[in-house]
Amino acid sequence: MHKEYFLLKLKLGLLPLPEEDRNEILAEYDAHFEFGKQQGRTEEEIAKELGDPEELAVELLGDRDEKPSFSNGPMNAAHMNGSNEMPPPWQEMNHQPGMQHGYDSRWDNGQGNHSMPYPPGPEAGAIRSRTVFGIIGVIFASILIVPFLIAGWGVCIGIGGAAISFLVSPLLYVVKLALGGVFYGAEMSLIVLAFGIGIFLTQVMVALFRNYARLNMSYIRWVAHVGRERR
Amino acid sequence: MKEIIQFKKGVLGLCVMVLINQRDRYGFELAQQISKHVEIAEGALYPVLRRMVGDGHCTTYLQESTEGPPRKYYKLTPAGKAYMNELVSEWESFVSGVATLLAEAVDGDADVSSEVNLEANP
């Protein structure tokens, strides 16, 4: 996994966070990549050592649950307390925006408490980030697939139109003759040939339509399924 | 597998605090120090650091470096130091407790008397 991909996945997972917090976290992981590269490691290696960005995002979202306290047992015990301990939002105003050395306001001065007023809790965060990924995946896949599906229908309609015009060509020829057109033997045989091709195309069309409709249905079913599964 | 991840994660904060207590360190350095001894997903370090900052156990400051991005150093606060001492003693009693439990379980496998003994003095 490349750095950009890792950071993108992390960013998507952190969407529930305020932008400032998110950028701050991303800057830290970004720096980690840079330090690693200085030591001659590849982006893939570093990303592998860092772990799964989606899980990290869940972990980072889980942080928002905790209010600052100086001793609440072992560190991970804080994970257990659910959202029932949430302080009201107006008690969480001791946030100080980062003002640092002009590098990048993404860094924080380390004193701010970034608790969010209404955290969903770690579990809800996990489910939500999966949902976001699922939906984003579907959207990207659809951007790719839907134009092809539409193009396919265009081809079907085109062949269908050709088949119909071939089929009706003898009729139109008769009309032309009735309106006083001159009869040519060559033209007549061409019309007969066109009619034959029309019959052939009709059969092709029926098979094509049936299979293509099935393909489209399976796509629609997939989209619907992803939506349902993730909810 | 879940247990392994959980207890590694649980002790990560302790490792970080002890290392920062020695001297101020930045995230990447911490990751390297820890992964030298403990196999862990290094990325998990940053949520821990963030939580420690949020809890007031440490503060951060930036230091420019000649090469690469500026380093964000973590510094233990007095409250953090007190908490670290608490964690260390907690950890030691925890480890010796688990070690005793394991030893007894190996000794008296399915021995009822040892289980009673264990419950008597936890």
C-alpha cells in the first residue's frame, strides 16, 4: 500500500472528526512515512508496519469518548466506558488551536482536548466507517460500470433499429413502387436480402436483449445488496 | 488472536510513558523503540499518544530538523509521571499475578486444591 492510499483510507475513516483534528492526525502519519523513508524503507514496508488504516481510524475515533482524567485505571480501561459518561458539549470548550513555528497549523500544541460533544462510541464508529467505505466503493464502481451499461443499451437499440428497418424495407419498397418508382431487379434482390438479414438480426436481438437484461439486473442487485448488507 | 492484540494494545501506553520519561521523544522514534522489543502495529501508537495528550499526561512541542519534517516531541507532565508510576506498579503486580496463576495451573493440572488456593489469595 502506498503512502497516499494509506492516508486516503485513514482520512475516509476519520471523516466524522472535525477537519482540524483530522489534518493533525494525518500530518503525524505523513511525518511517520517521511521518517521511515529517510531510513531507507519503502512506503509499502512502512504502511505494513503501521497496520490497517481503517482499524486505526476506528481507534482514533474511539479516543473522542474519553474526557480528561488523571487516573482511570489501566489505559485501556478507558475504552470500556461507553457514551453514558459523556459530558455536555459546553463543558468541552478548553480547546486551543495549534499555533506552531509556522510549519503547518495542522500540528497541535499538545494542550487541547479534542473530545467531541456527541461521539458515537467506538463500535458505532467502526460500523459507520465500514458503511462509508462500502458506499464509496459502490459509487466508484458505478462510475465505471454505469457508462458501459448505458453504452450497451445503445448498441442494443442500434441493432434493434437496424433489424426493424431491414424488416420493413420490403413494405417501404412496395410503397415506393406504388407511388410510381421505377422497378430495378437489382434493387428488388437487395431488398429481399435486407429482409433476410432483418429476420436474422431479430433472432440475435432477442437473445442479446435477454442476456443483457440479466447482466443489468445482476448489477442492480449487487448495488442493492451492498446497501442492505452494510446497514 | 484478539486477546493478543488487546493486551499488547493495553500495555502500549505504559511502554510509551516509560520511554518518554527517559527523555522527550517523537512518534517515529517511539515506534522504533517499541517495535524493537514488542511486535505491534506501529500505527496504534498514535491513538495512544493522542489520548495521553487529551488526558493531560503529556504535552507536545515541535522541533525543526535539518532533514525531513519537523519532529513532534512528546513530554511527560507531572501528572503523567505520577500516572506512569501507578501503571508500572500495577503492571508488576499484574504480571507476577498472572505468572503465579500460570505456574499453579501447570503444577496442579485439574487439581481442585490449587484452584481453591487461588481463590483464597488472589
